Amino acid sequence: MRKFLRKTHKFLAIPAGLIIVITCLTGAILVFQDELLQLAYPSRYFINDEQANSQRLSIQDIADKANTQLEDNTVSSVTIYADDSRTYRLGLANGFRVSAFADPHVGEVTGIHKTQESFFFKVMTLHRWLMDGSRTWGKYTIGISTLLFTIILISGFFIWMPRQWGKSRFKIQYNKGKKRLMKDLHDVLGMYACLVLLICALTGMMWSFEWYRNGVFSLFGAEVANTSGGGHGAARGGGGGRGQGKSSEPKTINMSAWQGVYETVKQENPDFEYIQIGKGTATVHSKKAFLSRNSDSYAFDNETGEITKRMLFQDQEKTARVWAWVYSLHVGDYWGIWSKIFTCLFALVGASLPITGYYLYFQKSKARRKRKK
């Protein structure tokens, strides 16, 4: 059995190794997308300390001031964070996930984020489609490689399992030569990273194969949906426009009731992390929420601001809840910063496994050729 698993492990890893390196490396980068953006553009995401304690403008006033500063675009939603040092994130009506950021004290636009023009969107297209614009062959190449990666991980774990347990199986030997070092880097690190990488691979296939996605939905008793779920590039508390082009005459939304809606939702959720309000709908994410996409939703009358419906996360459709779990497990956003660190580090380990594996394979091939001579 072990001999069969070794052959399976080797012959699947050789053709899929390069794609696995690309997928794991890009995935490691995307884990800290939000944090890296905030680090790169602090003035976009954070306000001046001197203004932190001053009076905030109403949502309507902020939107009006922002609209005068935007070219051929208007505000369609607003995301307000519990952190007083954060700017407001304004979703814009035109463009694909285009957002503006505004200082809530003066209404000044501090920056604009266009998802499709960002570095992380390019990384995401490489991660999901190998930058294939048609999203066909690249998507299925990634999907098939991920499926093979799942088999490789499982077979590799059973190959690693020792007949006799000892501390040496869990330690990397640095003083026994290069070949032994590479073998330990492959075997030991692969063992430690196996579970997290397996979770990422199993959840990642949800974006690649409809049959697999429908099977997961059926497994959890959710209705089969044709949607492909939220993309990797969607930031938490987003709210950018989702249109593909620009309309000739941007329409201004009446936001006079939004401030009252915000105050009501805030009062009902004092431990909120952010509240996002759009036309007739509001969502709130709690600091205590286990998943990054665990959000309660509210429906309201856009003219009067009266709340007409409340929908807790646990009462939403199973499809939405399954997607929330899948996304959070895939990107490592389920245990705060620690799960992100683990996911990023183990993704880097995943990128190293084919490299060390190729090294061991070529060394063995070289040794066999010498013995034949």
C-alpha cells in the first residue's frame, strides 16, 4: 500500500507542482491583503489624530461633499467602522468594486480604491485563473491542480506516518547533509502544514467546479445555487460598485434617513466592528463574530428610515452561511490574526513542497543513472 501511495504521490506531484507553487504563493499574499493596503496607504484608511475627537458630519453631508469631489461617479453605500481612527468607506455606483474613502469630520475624500487596477487583483487573477481573461482554461487548470493537491497531501501524510514513532520524525535535521535537510523540509513541514493546506484546497475547489460546489451545498442541506460566491479580492466591509461600466448620468440616492438607520443599528449592536448601509439595506458585523462574513442584515424604508425587517446570520439561507464558512476557512479569517498567520505561513510551506520534492526526485534520478552506468 505504501509503495502504491508513493507512486501516486510522485506522478501527481510532478505535473501539478509548478501550479501548486503559484497557487500557494499567491494565496499567502492575499491572506494579508487588507492589512498590506492599510500599511501602504495609511492616509486613505485613517484620519488625522488631531481631528479624531471633533464632531462628525451626517452621512448625507459626507456623501454630498464626496460627490462634489468625484468625477462621473456618486456614492451608493457607506461603511462606518467602530474604530474612530478609520475613515468612512464609500461604495461608488459606477465601476467594479470602486470605493472612495472620506474623512467623516470634514467630508474630504482621502483616496479611491479601484479593485481591478490594484496589485492584489492581479495576484488574485493569477491565483484563481492564471491570469486567463476568459476564466476558462486557467480556472480549470487551477481547479484540477487543486484536486490533485488534495490527493497529494493525503497520500503524503500516509507516506510520512512512521511504523515506529520517534522525535526524529517531527524534527528537521540540519547537520546530516543537504539531501537529508531537503527531505526533512519536505516531510516534516508538509506534515505540520497538511491540515491547513487540505482545508484551503477543499474550500478552494468551490470556486472551480460547479459539480463540487453543488455537492458541498447538498452535503450541508443547502439549496444548490448557480452563484460562484464572493471573490478573493473582496475586502471586508467593502461596498464598492459592482457594475462593469459607467452610466452616462449617475443617480444620486436619497440618504437623509441613513443617519437614523445607523444610530438604530448601532444601538442594537454596541459591539459592532462595522456597519454598512446601502439603499434600503444595512449589514452589521460584530467584533465577536467567528467568521469574517458573519453579518446580520436589516431592511429599511429608504424615505423614512423605519426598520422593516431584521435577519440574523443564523436565520439566513444555508447557501449564504455555507459560503461564509468556505470563504473564512479558505482565507484563514476565522480566528483573528492567528489564523491568518498560520494560513500565510503554511501556504508558504505549501509553495516550498514542490520545490523540495523536485529536488529529491532529481537527486534520486541522478543516483539511479549513476548505478546503471
